[in-house]
Amino acid sequence: MTTTLEESSWHNRISTEIDRCLERFDCKDAKDIRDKLEDLKKVAGQIAIHSASCRQCRKYFAKIDGLTSMLHDFNKEPDEYKDGYFNIIDEIASHLQKDHGYTLTNTYIRMCTIFGGLLGISIGCAIGQSIENLIIGSVVGCIVGLISGFSIGRILEKKIDSEGKLL
């Protein structure tokens, strides 16, 4: 999908405002705020792309404008706006996931790592019984499973990222 010049300039304006606010949140205590502002930049870009064909995305244009106008107050009193602000960003990300097929960062890494660890423990226990040392078998199996699962998850995320479907 392509963006119009108006949508592209809108996204550039939003990104610039977010970048200015990000400069103010540089301490470690504000990591969650910085992460959500980065998420807002990502979803704003995707909303700009899909707004021509999706009525809901056009509605989110106004919400994102409202969020960026709150950034100045958000910088002064982050706790006052934090929950509502974060909920709106999560709502927009959820729309992009459900209706446009996007995936959140680290989703596949987490899922494959957990599955790999469980599968590794299961196989490790079977191997451990055959060598008559259940602990060594399950530990080795878990380690191999976690590493394998993480690797597969990374490969899947890189594929999704190359398709432009990663938030």
C-alpha cells in the first residue's frame, strides 16, 4: 500500500514531535515511557499506510494527533496520563494486529523459546532415562530446546520484519 503526500507529511510531523519528547525521557526510570513512545511512532507509520483503505485507521489519525498533543503535558506529569496514553497505543496496535496482520516485536521469539524449552525438557527426560541420569538429560534438553526455540523465533521475526509486518 502506498501513502499519500498528506499522510506522509502527517507521519513526519508526528515522528518529529515524538522524537523531541523522547529527548526529554533519557533516564532509565522512564524506559517504559520511551518504549511506548517508540511504539507510537511505529503504529503511526502503519496507520498512515492503511488510512486510505481502512476507516478505523482514519479514526486513529485523530487519536494519534491527540496523543502527540498531550506529549508536552505528559512530560510534566507522566503518571497522570500514562495509563490512558498506553491503553490507546495498545488499542491501535491491537487493531493493526487483528485487521492488518501485524505482529508485535518478540512475539515469535517468546513463543518459540517457550515451546523449544518444553520440547527440549521432554526429549531430555527421555534421553536422561536411557542414560539413567534424569537431571543431566533434562538440563541438556532444556538448554538445547531453548537455544533452538530462540533461533527459530529470530528467523521467523526476521522474515516478518522483511515483509514489513513487525510492530
